[in-house]
Amino acid sequence: MKSILKDSRIKRHLLSSLREREVVSGDEIAGELGVSRVAVWKHVRELIELGYGIKATPKGYRLLSEPGKPYPWELEVRSYYLTETGSTMNVARRLAERGERSWTFVIAEKQRAGRGRLMRRWVSRKGGLYFSLILRPKLRLADAGRLLPPVCSAIMRTLGTYGLSSEAIENGVYIRGRKIAGVLVEVAGELDMVRYAIVGVGLNVANPVPENATSLMIELGDAPALLEVSRRLFNNLGTFLKETPEVGSDDSGQEAVAHL
């Protein structure tokens, strides 16, 4: 399995067909996409390895279950997904240095060295939502902190869709004094202009948390799927950040090749 997962038109089409039809033959998908049946089989095998319950029958493939994870082909944003990494901040920074476009998300299932403000360690166990967003805002280096409030607002709006009331304190979001999310903003550039900014977010969903923290699982009794939470939060980030004139929807830069 590749260490970094990218979007795939074959996986998108295959999953769409499996969700619409009871059984889908490999020959049908191959014909619709103009690829070989072996290529379709390869993608089916990869999806099974990633947690999709797909059964091969004499008539074709059947979709029995889904992992509910924010894989790139499940999202409407440009993204990469890592099953495990040191820190999404480091991966996003390397991509940004190679010219990756603004509004690219780097998502990890878990991090070995997640970090928060002042290089504090952010425990990133499986079950949480951990990602970094590459932006290329037209900001002075000293004004980079202006990215923090809209990100916190997007998190609070997302929590509100689950009926949860929260507040932002410095670089975190809290429910009744217990931290549920942290935000980190790192920038590169000169004093008069930011070349790129990396916005990192860690949101506790169904992951184990310290005693002084909380999660969606704790607050709701049953955590929603990470894919659902991701879609809501990414949509809200777009709403709040794009209301900041210096951020906008700038797509400057070249698509990076993700050999990390």
C-alpha cells in the first residue's frame, strides 16, 4: 500500500456504481472508464485493504460496508491521505515547498509526532480527525494570526451542527472547559508577504483523550463517522476562510508530485 493516497477517478466511479447498483461487473466498469479489467480489480483490492467491504460474486462486485473515512475520492476538496505519519504539518510543508496549490488538505489517520502551539505534543491516536491545510494568503508575516479566528469559527460551527455549544480560547476550541480541538498556524515567507501558510487542526472524534479533554464520542455518546465530520468541517472552513479577503480561493502554484 502506498504511504500517501491521492484522488482516483477509478475509485470514485467504482464506488458510485457500487452504491447505485446491487451488483457491478468488472467488465462494465472497465468499459465505462476505458481501462482494463485488471486495473479495476487492482482498485477493488486496494479498497478492500482500506476497509471497504466488497464481495466478489459470479455476477460481479457487491458493496457490503464502508469505512466512513475521509479518503481523497470521498471528498470534494483536493486532498492527500496518510494512514500514519509523523506530522501532517511536515508533509504539508514539503508539498507547499514543491509548489502544491492553495486549498490542499493533508489528512492522517494517526500521527506519531503531532504537535500543537509552542511545539507541545498533540496526542493523535486513531479515531480523531487530524489534518493540515495549505493556503497561500496575501498577508504580511506579522498578520498570519488572522487565520486563527475563522478556523476556530469553522470548528465551532461544525460542532454546532451536532447540537454542541463551544468556545474558542487562544488556539483551541473547548466544551465546558474541556479541549476538543486544537489549531496551529505556521507560515513561511518574508516580513512583507507570506509565501504559504499551513493550518493544522486536530479534532477529537472517537479517539482516546486525556482526562482534561473531551471528544464527540464523549459528548454525543456515539461518534459520527470521520468522513461525515470531515465533509462538514471542510465546508465550514471554506465558508469562513474565504470570507477573509486575503485568503480567497487562490489556486496559484503547481500541482506537486506526492512522492514523500
